[in-house]
Amino acid sequence: MAILCMLCLMGAGILLVLPDPWAKAERRAAQDAAALADLIATPDKISWRLIDDVPLLRAMVWDADGARHYPPPQGMAPLPYEFSDEAERQLVSFQATVDAVAWAPFDTAGRQLLYCGAVPAVCLVYDRVLLEEALGLRAGALAAKQSKGSLAILLAALSCLFGGYGLWLGQRPKEAGPAFKIVPERHIAIRDTLEISLTPRDLKLLSILQDRDGAVVTKDELYDAGWGRDYMPNSRSLDQHIINLRRKLDPDKSRPVLIETVHGVGYRLVN
């Protein structure tokens, strides 16, 4: 037990000297916030920047007097970067409490990250996985906002407290949980302990894949199930949708492949 505690303390010390991924993310967000604030008089340019910046999904920008400049008031055609009334209230409330800068999750799955700054008054919504990739971070590095010092202290304390029991617990057989299931009435899928929200098209594609019980489903069949015969998208539409669906089902890239590509034919569900 003493040796285990010593190793835990060494791990905590190493953690304290490792680079902080959140510092890297904060520098990136501060640059984005400053760039958007400089474009406050030209909202169209902000929209174009959002299109070019893959990890940055949406933004809200205020002037020094607290007047919102972006997104502009909704016109006849809604912008793809507008927020719902509920989301806007969430951003305004959160931004009002920020003294300097702050991070928070923006969705229940933890896929989206909210960054808000006081000066300039900007709130940014990032795709966490794409932001980690853009910053060259390991998957899951930005999954939870916690200081390295607090984490190191917690690691050392808990490891020393329960280290002796860990050897015994490690020998116990693990109870198997549900690997993967779809709950159509709730429009969700459950994978291990992860609960994933599904769009109607996600649900249709996953349902036909699951019904085949591991057999291959052709692309034509998936198009019929997801889009219907009245509309035939180009071949990349299905492929891109499957990529996005895989990201939902494995946001931290820690699980085995669930949707397997069968080249030249289609896809199958490996459960």
C-alpha cells in the first residue's frame, strides 16, 4: 500500500508539471473573441469566419454598452448561427456572471463547450472534439474544466485513501452493463453509460442497422430509410452523416468501432 501511495504522489507531481490543455484552449478562444469583436460592425464577416472556422460553431457578440450585435435580429431567412430563445437566455445569464473568462458545457452530452469573456463581451460555442483535434490535444483533454492543482491533490488523497482496497477491487469480476441500445420513444441511444441524443434521421439509420443484427445494410437501403425515395442526396451525404453519428456514439474515441464500413457495399452495426 505504501508503494502504491508513493506512485500516486509521483503521478500527482507529474500532473502538476504537464502542460495545461485548457490554457491552450483559452489562448485560442481569446484570439477568436478578439477577432469577432473587431468585426462587430460587419456581421456578414463574422458569419464567414464561422464558416471557415470548423471547431467554432456559433457566437454571440455584444458592444461595450451591452447591446447585442451578433447574431443580428432575425430576418425572413434564419441564419444557421442563431440561438434559440432559451439558449440566448442561458448565454446572457452566464456572460453576466463572468469577471474575466469562463468555460462551461453547452449541451448535456458534453460535446459542445461554451466560452464567455467579459472584455470583449463575447460568447463562443465550440465542438469539443474538433477543438481538441485543431489544438493537437488528446481526445477528452477538454472533457472537464478542472485545475491541475486540484486534480493532483484529489488524485493523491483518493489514491492513498483507497489504494489498499484497489488491489482487492481490481480482482473482482466486472459486471457487464448494456453495450448499446436504442430508445426510440425518447429519441436517444445508450452506449455503456453514455446517453446520446438522436435526430429523427439518426434514429432511422441506427434502427435499420440494428434490425439487421450485424448484417450489412447497403447504401441504397440506408438512403431509403434516412432520406426516402423522393429525395436522393449525393453519395457523400450518407458518408458524412455516418461520420457525425460515429462522433456522437463515441465522443472521446475510447470505445470499439460500432458502425463498421463495408467498402463498396454499405455499413453494418458491430454490437
